[in-house]
Amino acid sequence: MRNTFKSLIFISLFTTIIAVSSCNKGSFITDSSAKLEFSVDTVIFDTIFTTIGSTTQKFKVHNKNKQPIKISNIELASGKNSKYRLNIDGQPTNQISDYELAAEDSMYIFVEVTIDPGKDEMLEHDSIIFLTNGNTQDVDLVAFGQDVHLINGEIIETQTWETDKPYLIYNSVLVDTLQTLTIPAGQNIYFHKDSYLYVLGTLVVNGTLDNEVVFQGDRLEDLYDNWAGQWGGIRFLPGSNNNYINYAEIKNAKIGIEVDTLVSNDYPTLFISNSVIKNHSLIGIYALATYLVATNCVVADCGIYNVGLMLGGNYSFFNCTLSNNYKWASRTTPALVFNNYATINKVDYFWSPLQAFFSNTIIYGSNENEFVVNAYDIEGAMSYTFDHCLLRLNLKDIDTSLTMFQNCIVNETPDFASTEDYDYHLDTVSNAVNKANIEIINQNLPFLQYDLDGNSRLSDGKPDIGAYERQW
């Protein structure tokens, strides 16, 4: 009897172990940390469509877990409005629920798109959404809907870009050492997410008053018109020289323009004129121990600084407007900052002297103080002058009676037409009207004779401060 009882217990335990083992082997993993893995994060249809056409790409979805996983839902983000069509593991469908993917297994998803370049956007974006154990993951889909010049992660030599169609930059582009990229008037350059224009050689941008050159992200929907941080920016690397930008609009990047190191004391590393650099998530112009001249420029609405002049250098700004009313996050930093040192392992080291001259320029914004000097205090390390400028300053920290402030207007509003609409023309009652230094303008003809709109500053003999001359 006792042996029989022991046998029953053994059989019961054995049966339970087998049952539990079988259950564990076949049960789905439900841990929220268990996610899918994909062979790509973006499916790019890199054919340029010049006629109505379609093409197909594929990618793999992996379950690298030791148990099977149930994918609650797979679907196109744009639903019925999508230009894309899916085949999910052999099933032609754009949406599927409760898909079971075995342990350490994978499946294919085929993606097809049809584009009409006469009707569709330049880029058709969408994504495939995967919902698993409460986690949402996606794979981006990108196809070209217009005829564009595609540059995908290339290093380029001396060339002049065509004007027949826009340029689209994927995975950045580099102008090589001792080479020159010339961009003619009227060209539009679009950058995919996180892409940059790097310059080791020289960049020449020849926009005109009626035909500017535009640098922006590749999202063309209205929602992205003023969405900061869509692409990387234009970066002039150490060794770049003789760069020239005229009549350009550079918008919605992380750092609009970054200029690194001084190449020559005789000619600016970058001369920029008649341009608008606006709505960047970090900095508008970021200059590092370099030589830069800016005339008739608007630098507006950036998440950290409009203009950061760091590690010393030589800088001149004539009839510019620096205004910061950044809308995408709270801002505690000033529109303009000077610095002549580097911090390494929490220790400050003098880098190079800083010389800066600002004339007939507005430096204003939503903060109480829009100018800060961070100077390494040695003789000759920092020299700057503001001549006939309109400034917003904290007078507790800055003594405007010092000689570096000459005929400046302090803490009086410039009265822009509409900062909400990024319109920095002067209103009738602006305190910047008729207050500029005409001698500086006459000394710097022809660069300053006309404002950013092409209007004469000298017609009434009373020029205005800033990039725009008030029209009556």
C-alpha cells in the first residue's frame, strides 16, 4: 500500500513537471522589456521617380527571445491614406492583429509604393507600427515623390549644382579639402533627419534678392514649416576657408551654421550677407576661434543662443537683427554670448583673444538679459564694441557707461512687426528707426547701402538699426 502511494505521488509530480515544462515551452513572453528587432530602421526607396511607378523593398522582423511572442498589431501609420502597401509574411494586407512569431524566429515584410511625381510630395513619409506587450516600435518608410538630385553620404569635389530640380541630402554630404561647392540662386536643398552639409573646402552660395537659396529639412507638411531641429546644419570644419553665403534662408536645423577655426587673418573664414538663419533647436551661428563677418542678417529664435562666439576669434556684425523668442522650449540662455577659453576636465584654459564689433544691430529677446560675456581675465583677452545698437541687458550686471557701448539704446523695445510670425520688420513706433550710424554704412558700401529687402538705407539720410529699413 505504501509503495503504491509512493508511486502515485511520483506519477503526479512527473505529470506536473511535464505539464509545466510544456506550458513554459509554448507560452508567449509577456515581459514589457521583450521587444522586436528589425534588419533596418528605415526602408528607403532610393529610385528617383520621373514617371508614375512602383518599387518593392523588404526587411526582416526578428524575435530573438527564448519564447514565442505575440505581436498585437502591425499596421501602416497613415492607414488607408498611405502610398504604401504591405505583404506581411506572405499575406497581402496593410494591417494584421495577434501575429505569433516563434522563439528565435523571424519573418519578412515586403513594402511596395506607387508614386506620381506630378501630384505627390517630394518625399512620401510613412511608418509601419508594431505593438507588442504594450511597446510601440516602428520602421520608417521614405520614398521620393518628385525628381530630385539625391546625394546620399557622399564626399564631393569641385562642382556647381544644377537648378533644374532640388537637391536632397541623405546621410550628410562633405565638400572635400581644397574643393569648392557653388550653389546658384533659386536652389532648394532638403536634408533628411540628422543630415549635415560638412565643408572641409569652400562653400559659395550665390542667392539673389529675388531668388534666394533655401536650406531646410525634408518634411514639407505644414506642421513642419517652423519645427526646429529637423536636420543637422551647415558645418565648416577646421581648414575650411573663403566661404561666402549671400541671400540664403537656413532654417529648422539643430545648429544653423557652425564655423570652426581661423584659417587666415586677411580674409574671413565665412562672409555671410542678406540671409535669414532662424528657428534652430540649439544655436543659429556657432563660431569657434574663427574670423566671421555678417551683414544684413537676421538670426532668430534658437533654443540656446542665436549667436555663440566661442574660444576667441574675430567677429563683425553690421546691421543685423538678433531676436530670440524661441517657442519650442523654455530658454534661460542669452541671444548672444562671448567666450575666449575652453573648459577641460572642469578647468578653464585660455584659448585665444576675442575681438568683436557690432554696429547698427538689434540684440533683443524674451529674456531679461540677452548678452553675456564669459571672459578669461588676462590683458588683451577680450575686446568688443557695440556701436549704435539696440540691446536688452541686465543693468545690474553690465555697465553701459563703459567705452565698449557707444550710442546704444538699452532696454527699449524694437517693436517688430510680429515675432509670432517670424516677421522682424520694424513697426512705425520702433525705437530702432532713424537711430543707426550712417558713417558706418557709408564706410561699408555696397554691403550696407540696401537692407535685406533691397530698400535703400540712405534715401532719407536717417538709416535704421537692424536688418530692415522701415518703409513709410
